[in-house]
Amino acid sequence: MKFNNPFKSKKNKKKANEKKKLLSAKEKATKQGEPWVSVLDMDVDMANISNGSFELDWNDIFITRLMKSGYQGKTDADMVDQWFQNICRNIVMETYEQEQSDPNIVRRKDLGNGRSEIS
């Protein structure tokens, strides 16, 4: 006789199924000789919304591509971490450059005592 666990999360089953689908995409890319990397999961610290983490997965072909592009590290995870940080840094820089070049953005600076500077 099989009993259902009422405390088992359907979300965990969904994540497990999504990971299986991603693994099959990884296997497909590997068989085709293509680099593959994917975000498997993202976690956000609700106590401090600015903190979080990403779980990444990749194939060996992606690591080879990183090494050919000049990434170095003691482990594959070190190289992927460097690559991911570069991606994030590029996104921030693009956003910053866009904000600097867009004259339609209004900036407000609190000067204190109920006063603001608008530029």
C-alpha cells in the first residue's frame, strides 16, 4: 500500500522534472558537440532581497570554450563563476551607460530638510 506524503511539496517535484528536462538538453548539446550552460535555479534571501544565488550547470565543451577564451581557474566552477560575473558586470555597465546617455531620465537627489535636487 502506498501513502501520499501531505508535506511533500509539488514545487520540489516540478523542480526535479525541470532539472531532468535541462539535463536532456545538456546531453543533446553534448552529443552535438555544442557548448551548453543553463541556470538551474535561483534563490533570493527574503530577509535581504539584494542577496541571492544562482545554480548553474554546464557541459565540458562549454569549459573548453571558456579556456580558449582565456578563463582560468583551479576548477571548472571557478571558470564558470568568472564568466558569470563578467556577464553580470556587462549587464550593469550597459544599464549604466544607457542611463548616462539618455537625457530623458530625471534624477532626484535628497538634500535633506525636505529639499531635493532634480537634474
